[in-house]
Amino acid sequence: MKWQVLGDKLPKGGNFLTRHMGRVIFRVFDWRVEGEFPNRGKAIVALVPHSSNIDFFLTIAFIWATGMKASFLIKHTVFWYPLGNIIRALGGIPVDRSQQNGLINDVTRQFHEKSKLILGITPSGTRRPVNEWKDGFARIAAAAKVPVVPAVLNYRTRTIRLAPLIEGVTEVRQIMNRVRAEAASGMPRLA
């Protein structure tokens, strides 16, 4: 598989070793990426469907393989020593979902303050199948006026498909509906 050369607006991270490790992981487990990541300095990546802890490792392998610097929201309960330090180094941002702590405002402010920020979020908020997604990712995108990149996992074909960019949409329901439409082509990990 030929890997995308990142555009000049995307935040860069990692080094030769991490890029090589990420690509080896994709090769060994026979996964591939379809599509290219848009050349935007700021974006929310909506990873769908989220059905397994393996999704996390695929995401890290993708970040490493491309040389992109990205952050992701992850539940605070995994931030115990020493795992928490590792997850932070990988770009993890702890989220306490039981608290009404203004997370949307905090993340929106980070998008306004930083010149470059790629943030991965799983709209379902859990690995269990759910009928309703959490709308936080769409609310952040609308408030911060940043595009959304649907990243659709398909465990049957072993692909991560980078769907067309959702840009210029400020209505939360529209953003969610467009990501959900792209997610229909995904296939969760079954047991």
C-alpha cells in the first residue's frame, strides 16, 4: 500500500521509527486505508463504528504510519499509572463522562487557540451497539467551525475509509446525519 504524503497544513508528528512501525502493523494485520486525509490544519475525525478495543490500536497505527500528529478523547478511567502516561504521549485527552464539565466549550476553545489540531472522537461514545450517538463531536465541529472527516472502519474488508470531508455545515443534526450515512458502509468487529 502506498501511504499518503501529508499536506503542509496538517500537524506532523512521530519520526522514521514510528512511521515504519505503523506501516508494519498495517501490513502484518492486512489492513489498508482508502482515501486521503484532507490538507486541513484543524479537523475532527469521527471514527465509526467503534466496536472494539482494537479500534484504538488501528488508530494509533494510522497516526504513526502517516506521520500525523493527532489527539483523541478517551475515557478517564484508562489513565492509571503507567498506562495514563503512555496514552497522553500518544495524544490522549481524558474525558470524565459522568461530569458536566463543559467539555464541549473546552475543546472548542482549544480549536480556537491552536493553529493546528486534529482530534479523533468516536460518536457512539462506547463499544456497545447503540441506537443514538452522542452529539458532542458535531456540536464541537459546529461551534469551532472545523470540518469533520468520517473515518469508517470495515472489519470484513479490513479497511479504514476516509470519507469525503464534511465542511461548512453548522447544523449539528446535518453533521450527524452525514457521518451516519458514511458509517453505513462500515462493518463493526463481530466478537
